[in-house]
Amino acid sequence: MGALVASLAALATVAAALGVDPRVGAAAAVALAVPVAMLLARRLARSLSGEMAREHERLEQRTRDLQRLHEVGRGLGEALESEGVLGLVAEAARALAGAEKAQVVAQIGSRERPWWSSPAAPPFTIGRRKALEAELGRRRAEHLVALPTELPQAARAVNVAQGGSLFGWIFLAGGGEPSPETHGLLAILAGQAATTLRNIQLLEERLESERLSTIGRMISTIVHDFRNPMTAIRGYAAMIEEVDLGPERRKQCAHLVVEETDRLNGMIDEILEFTRGGPSRLKRRQVGVEELLAKLQRLIEPDMASRGIRFTSELGYAGTVSVDLDRILRAMLNIASNALDAMEPGGTFAVRSRGRDGLVEIDLSDTGRGIPLELQPRIYEPFFTHGKPRGIGLGMSITRKIVEEHGGRIRLESELGRGTTFTVCLPADPVLVAAPPSGDSVPASRPAP
């Protein structure tokens, strides 16, 4: 509009200088100004239309970039492996900057060496990579957040850092110099990458700490479990060496040493089997229930007596079962050891057997504190413990595994303040022998064929 007014004034001045009637001059000026104004308006409209189109395209590109950052952020939030993180970041950086190539190098506290988003390729050759890795190591050792001093020609770098800690760099090769807006987007992307790498580092540190703690507790438990048979072996060996024993007693002590040594070997095999997770090869043989429970009593009763706990047994089934004696005994010892920890002096640990529906059922009951109802479904989970001063929670998991390998099953009944009963159910011998109703213990017997 200013241009139009200026044009009209100029025309009026020219008309006055030529002695033309101003009204005629004004009319001529108007007649001339109209097409000029229309021309100017069309040019202005085209200019505005171009500016609006460019601004619209810029806003659309910004929207696409922000959407890409949002998708990368979601991907980084779900990433569990650091290698996948760098690949996502490199691809996003290449797209945001319009670069021909993008590479990312990073290192976190739990890794000895940096790693890259993709294999070596020009301009980031193996030699160049080694130099950048060495510089990254120095920067991290100095706690310095800074860009690398030597980059390939036409390459650019962005720091991947958080809270004063440098994790690595994003490298861009090819393409033009990024705009200030693109620099801002790349900084946001680098911040997302640094946050994710920091979270992965914290997770790996926590897992390592838990692993070491679990190993420590496992070793403590193994040492504790090994101590009893080792103490027995030492005691029997000292008797053989120092005490004037008769041949029969000496033979008995030697037998007990061998038996305890075999038990140690069985415990070692059991731990190895658990770590492998595979099934065990059972060494089955016919074992009388009385023999089984007598061995259990001999192994656990000394500890119970020292704590004021009474051991009782009642044989309702006096036949035999086909079992791997050492392994089924280990399963019952796990139950008995838990019962011992759960009871106060004056408590009772009772073992009962019976035949029912083609099964031999052996109840192992204590008068301890009982197991809360909400925890009972977790009793057989590996590494689950409750109310025990020691142990890593493998005992009941191994117990169930042993019972199930025998084709049996295990049941749990517990009531707070009254005690707990585990029932081991094993396939019965073809012949079930019911014991007489009286007496705490009945010798095992089978009718002659």
C-alpha cells in the first residue's frame, strides 16, 4: 500500500510540472496506478504463499523429527541390551541430521572396553576407532565431558553424557551442517541415549551385586551343610586313631566314615544337578520304610536333642519302596532341617507312614510357627526363604524335584502357631503291609512269596 501511495504522489507531481490540470493528472494517475497495484498484490501474494509453504514444510519436518524422537525414546525405554541401544540412536541421528552415515561409540562402568553401533566402515576405520576408544577412556578417567580432538574430515560429533559423566559420542559423516534446530534435536537424542545407558549400567551393577550376594549366601549354606558330616567323619576318625577299639567297633566307625563321605558326595552332586537343571539318574533299590526313617532319625536326632526337640516315628506302612535312598533321604533331611529351625525347645518332630490308594505316604510334621497362607505357594521357588537365619532357599525346591523324579508328589499343610506337615507321596510296592495299631515303631516286613 505504501508503494501505491508513493506512486500516486509521483504521478501528481509530474502532471503539475507539465501544466496539466491536477484533476486530469490525478485521473491518469489512478488509471495507471490500478494495474501497478494489482501487479504488486500478485507479487506479494506469491511471496507470502511461498513463505507459508516453506514454514508449513518446516513445521511438518519438525513434527516428523519430534515423532521420531518419541519413537526412539519408547524403543530405548524397552531396550534391555546396550548393543541395541546404540543401533537405535545411530539410525535416529542419521535421519535427524540428514547425514550419509552415523556411528555411536559408548562405554559404561561394567564394561572393560567401549563398543560401537555397527561394524567398522570408512571414515571410522579400525585404526580410527582405536584412537577414539583410547580418547574416550582418557576422558572418562578424567571425568571430563568433551568432544574428541581428532575426527575424520567432514565428520561431526555429539556428546552422550549425563550429570557430568561421559558415556560416548554420536558421530555424523556426510550431509550439510545441521541447523540450530537440528543441533537441539540431536542434543535431546544424546540425552535419551545417556539416560538409557545409565539405567543399563545401574541394572548391571545391581545384578552383579545380587549375583555375588547369592553366591556368598550359597557358599555359606553349603559350608554349613557340609560341616555336620565333616564333624562326624573327624570324630569317627579320631576314635579309630586314639581309642582302643575292638575290631567290631573299629569296623563300625570306619563304615560310618564311608557313609558320611558318601553323603558329602551326594550333596555335591545335588548342587551340581540343580545348577544344570536336568533330571537326575536315580539309583533305585528296595528300601524298607523303617530303614529309611531310622537313617533319617540317626542323622537329625542329635541336632534336635541338642535344641530340646523330640523325634518320634509311627509306622503305619511297614513295607518297602523303590527309591534312591541317598536322594530321598536328602529330601527328607531338607524338610527336617526346616522344621528344626521353626521350633522352640520342647517341640516335637513326628514322622508317620501309611499306605493309601497305591501310594506310600510319609508325613513329616513339626510343632513350629507355621507358614503364612500367602507364602505357601512360594515354598518350592528356588532362592525363596522365610524366617530362617541362614540358607538361600534351595532346599524345598530340590526336595520337590527329588520326589517328582521318583514319580511322587509332595503336599503341604500348615497353620500359624500350630505347625507344618509335609507329606511325601511315593508309588507303593505291589504289596502293602499294614503295621499293627500299637507301638511307635514297627519293624518292616513282607510276606514270603
